Amino acid sequence: MTEKVKVAVLYGGKSTEHEVSVHSAQTVCRVLQESGKYEVIPVFINREGMWFLQKACGPAAATDEALTPVISHHGSLWVFATKQFIRPQVYFPVLHGTNGEDGTMQGLLEALNVPYVGCGVLASAMAMDKEVSKVAAWKRGVPVLPYKKLSRGVTYDKSALEHWAQQTGLPLFVKPVRLGSSVGVTKVKSVSALHEAIAFAFRFDNDVLVEKGVENPREIFCGLLGDGEQVRSSLCGELKTLKSEFFDYQAKYITAGGCETRVPADLPEKTQADIRQYSEVIFKALRGSGLARADFLVGQDGSVWFSEINTMPGMSETSLYPQLFEASGVPYPQVLDELIALAFDVQEQKHSLSLERVG
């Protein structure tokens, strides 16, 4: 019998998307266990950043055992629980948002020299920053909407911003630069509401984007799987909000029947081809590896605009990412197999690099 691969699934975390992460991880753990190929080690990270070994993946429980990540003499991460060392072979950080999807967890795993699923430090950090990812996309010919960035502690000219807003046209969207799941996002339909929306976004991040909106857009999504030139895109999907003005946190996770999903999306062939190509271009520009989901807006006139890219999209069975690849002929268990195999491949590539100075 082939020995099972030990996979530590990390979830929860110090993030506004804590609950979303737990929900995603429960599906990942179940699908991995059902495959019979993996020994799943569920590692819950609470809102204070403490690590716990769980008997079953989920929210905090009384049976959770505290873990201490340490570096062994082999240079890899072990976790200590009830006087036993646990040494996973690969890590799967199913962490959304800050302190997980933004390069911080990836930096820890890099320093500990262990294979892990998903994008590396640079790609994770660049993708998490909505302005940086837009600049990378724009430089490679992907259309982006006009925006202004504001930073905490830097006084901005309110009159000048209001003038820009009027010239650019309403609606506008005000959003934290480095958050996901539409946390802190406001649709602004009048200039008088602009500064209140900015103050609200500053509750969640030190940098804020004020971005031109698209009137009654279609929200289109494309999945990505692979590494470098070997990345492939999924068919596109569409989400329609039914009880909100845009796809906000309430519509995504709270309101029953708040949105409906169509996968694949009913798009003109050229529009779908353009979005898939743009998605791959952005992923490569960010030096992505593993997985991501690229989000776009399609105007009533057929114009396509890049919105953002998520390097750890929702992973529950009802999430878009698994649905996108299912519709593209890649079932969810195969997606997870490929991601884990790629994590080992990337680690092997790193180990093949010389650490010796030449010459």
C-alpha cells in the first residue's frame, strides 16, 4: 500500500475573513481525506495567531491542542503537541486575506524551507495589493479603471478629489487596498457620500482606493491553475447579485439567496477568450504559482475591465473556483492533487538552485 502524504491544512487566521477560511478548509480537508491519498493534519489558527491541532477541521473546539511551530535540525517545520512531533510533508494554507494570503504565511513557510501550496511571497503580496496588481496588469495591456489611492496620515485635497470624481463620473467604489471578500467596500452614488466611504474603508486598511465604477456591470471570474508558462485558465463564470447593489460581503456569505452563479458564463466567444488571456497574463506578470481567481467587470457595451486577483480564492464546494474548473473538465479532487504535486515540484526547483557564489 502506498504511504499517504501528510498534508497540514492551515486555516482560520488573524483576518476579517477568518470564518470564510474555516469554511473553505472544511471542504479541502474532506475532499483530501475522501481521496484516500492523504493523511490530513488540520491546523487551526485563532484570531490571536495561536496554532492548534484539531481532531476535525472546523472552528475552535475544546479538544484543540496547542501547537508550537519550531525549526528542526533538518531546517523544516515541526509542530509540538502533547509531547509528540508532527512533521507534515507539505502545507496547504487555506487562509484568506491579511496574515495569510498576503505573503506573510508564505514568508514563514519559505523561511522554514517546506513545500506549500499556492503562490509565493512576491505573487501573494502583489496580488493582495489592489493598486500593485492593477499597475502590473496595465503595464501588460490589460484594461483597468481610473482610480485614486489615499493613504492614512497623508492629507488629501478633498475639493480636488470631488472634482476628479465628478469628471470621472459616478458611481465610484471605495475600497481598502489589501482586503478581500469585499470587506470595507462602499458603492458611492453621490459626491456628498464620498468622504464617509473613505473613512469607513480606513477602518480596515492604511491605504484606500477610490475607483471609477461601471454602471450595471456583469461580474465575471476566471480560475487559474499551474505555474509560470504552464498555467491554464478555466472557463469563465458569472455571479449575479439579487439583493444587493454589488457583490458585497453580505451577498457573498450572509444573505440567503443573495446571489446566483452561472458557470460557465454566457459570454461572446471573443469576450471569454480575452478574459482568459488577460487572466493568464496577469498571473504570469505577478509570477504566480498554484492557483488564483481573476475578477473582471464587463460593461453593458461589452468593455472588459480587470478588477482584482485572489491567490487563495474560496475553496468550498459552492465557491466559484472549484466550480470553474469542474465546468472546464477538472474535478475538484484532481485540482487538489495538482496543487499538492506542484508544491513539491516548486520546492524541488528551489533546492536545485546553487547557494554558492560563482567566480
